[in-house]
Amino acid sequence: MLYTNLKHIESATDHAQIISEHENVVIVCGRMGPMCVPVYRIAEELEREYIHVKFFDMEFDNPESQVIRALPEVRGFMGIPFTIYYKNGEVVKATTSIQTKSQITSILNQEFAARIND
């Protein structure tokens, strides 16, 4: 179980439904470790600013997270979390390991347009 304030994805079925129902989705797939927790915290913060983007987490060790771990975009990734950015159900960006707020907002602005509050 991930102890974050993000909405949790617990199954491959939930994953498929979420990315099909929402235009802009970010899923942080990891553990409660030192490289992952900062990314969850940033996602929790950005969730309030980027209201047109849906943020979720998924537990890396859950067998159901194979839907993320098997993506061609993450082939060769060595660190967690895997952060996957979906636009209209398609992966538009994937990152690995710890990311700064600036790195994440840059991706959000590029892939999902600027914040609503700007």
C-alpha cells in the first residue's frame, strides 16, 4: 500500500479505465522509498495547480503494475518511480527515478499545456 494523498490504481482494469476516461493522466509507479516519496509529494502539490490533469499512484510491486512495467517506453529504466504521462490514452512521456518540481512542470506544460491558474 502506498501512503500518499494521490488516488490509487490497484488493478490493470482500473488503469485501463482511468487512461481511457481522462484526457491527461500522470501515474507515479513506485514504492515508499527515498527516490519515490519526493515525486509523490510534488504530484500531490501539482494536482491542485493542474486541475485539467489527473494524478494517480500505483504500487510498483503489485503484480497488476505490469501494465506499466511492461511499457516499451520504460524499457531500460533502472530506478523508480516510473512516472508515466498519458494523453488521450497514449503514453506521451515517461521518466524514471527522482524528478524535481521544475522537471515535472516542464513536462506537464509541454505535454498538457500550461496550468489553468496561469
